[in-house]
Amino acid sequence: MQNTTLVSTSILSCLCATAFIAAPASATPVSFGQLQFGGTPIAMTSGTGVGNDGYYMNTSTGPSSAQLLIGIKAHEYRNGNMPAGSSTDSTLSGGGNWLNVNGTTGAYSALAGVAVSKPSWNPNAPSWGFTWSITLDGLRPAVGAISMNMEITRPDLQVVTVVASQDVGTNFGPTDMAWQQNWNLGYLGVFGGGVDANTVGDWKIKIRTFSGSTTYGQQEITVTANAIPTPGAAALVGLAGAVMGRRRRN
């Protein structure tokens, strides 16, 4: 990108989406796409409109030589900015999207900030969340087959364990499923320690599956949260783009 006299490259770098490819948390090959087993899509029960595509996936051998598939993806906070069944992106009134997903690389770039509709127990629920799926041979694991834990690494690099140990075949509560779940990431406010949904930087969510002392597979995604551009700054970026476009045409 060339410098212009209208806006500095430092401003542009702060406002542009930061590309990030979610790196695998283990040596197991990681793919991006639709959750499947034996060529058949895995039915999702984690919430209306979530779907089984757009996941970062880690496939490995699980207990009793079963195929273990861990999938995790980010999406906008479903009860706030994005109604169930809508597209992955929803447009802000001032332009831009709360969460942008590169369909080729799976890179996540989000806007920091609180969701429009917030749960009463957490006034700092962010505008984005995530969904995961853990299956053995394409199905929900049997009770006692495999467990999971989950860690969130905040932008200040502090690691918070939000699930210490959970039998994947059992429920978190009366209706919450451990094997497939859609969370609004309210843990930013609950466990954040002063770091809330408005915090800019990289948020890492990692799932590890294990049985006893054996780790069978783990998967991590990163969502890069950027500051919401002010109307004036957004206008400058648009003007700079127009000027550079004219330069290319001249």
C-alpha cells in the first residue's frame, strides 16, 4: 500500500481487518470446511442457523480407534446482532461487519464491542461468539468415552480455563450439550478480570479432548478484535481508497 497525503498508513492499519489463519494446536493436520463423517454431513444440534460448515477441524484417532473430529468456528452473537438463519456477516449502520470471515482461509476479524441484545447475567456480552462440535465416528460420544477442557487466551496473554473437565457425552445443564454447543462468549465479562468485550486484540479459544492422561486431539481458533472505526476515520479511509483508485486509473 502506498502512502498518501490524506491519511497515514498507521491509521489504515488500525482500521483494516487483520488477517489471521487459525493455527493448529497440535501436529495433527487441520482443515477448514464442513463437518462430515464418511462423506455424510454431521447433523448440528447447537442452535438454529449455525450449520455445520465454516469450521476449523482437527481429525485424529480417538478412544477405541474411533475417528475423533473436533470442529470450532466463530460467528456473530446469535441473540444480538445476527438473527438465527441469517448470513454469517451482518452490516453495521455505519458500514462494515461485526465479524468477517475469509471463506478461503477461514481468517476471523471481528469488531470489539458489546452485542445489541445482551443476557441479563452479563452486560458485557460481546458481539461475537463461537460454536464447537466433538464427535466420535460422526456421532455424539458415549458417556465416559472422552472428556474436554476449554481455555481462552485474552489479548493480554492471560489464559483463562472456562471448562476444566467435562464429559463430552453428558450435558453442561438440563439442555446444554457438551458435544455441540453455541456460546456467546460471555466469559469475556465473567472471567475477564477487567478485560471485556471492548478489548482490542487476539482472542484464542482452544478445546482439548482427553481420557485420563491421554490427549487425543485439540483445536484452537483466533478471533482478531478490532476497534470500531469512528465516522470521521471511516470517511478518511473511504476517501483514501477513492484517491488511490483515481491514481491507478490515471
